[in-house]
Amino acid sequence: MRSSQSFLRAVDVEDVLRGLRSWNREHPDDPVSVVSVPNPVEADSLAGIEAALADTVLTWRAETGQRIVHWGGIAHLVAGETRRLSPPRPRRP
């Protein structure tokens, strides 16, 4: 995760991953997987990229039958003229 995008290095993300590890230990027959689905889309707009990402998630669901939690940036989930990314929160020592 540390070599991935900067927002994945935030303290909140670490807390979620620890929670998922705990869940998986307590529920070995119902594990949660964290996956990255690469999407080499050639889109010329943010709307095109978001449509392609949605298609990828729906295809994953259709092919695997797995339940999905989409963990995307807030920018992908709201409508607005200006989209900004804030810097990640500092890591805990």
C-alpha cells in the first residue's frame, strides 16, 4: 500500500486495514479481500474515466459474484465544478 497512491498512506486507511485483518481472523469463512482492478482506459474526460471505472467494478461483480465495497476518492462520488484532493494526514509514529 505504501508504494501506491498517497491517500492510501493515511492513518484512516491503516485503521481500516487493521480492522479488515481482524475481521478475516474472526471470520475465516467470509474473508474480505482488498484488490486493485487496473483499468487501462484511454478516456479524454473525467466523466469517461469514471464511467470506465464503474464498468470495471460491475464486470468484476458479474464475473466473480463477490460483494464489493468501492473505495474510491471522494472526487468520484460527488458532483461539482471543482474537484480537489487534500494532502494525506500524517502517519502515526
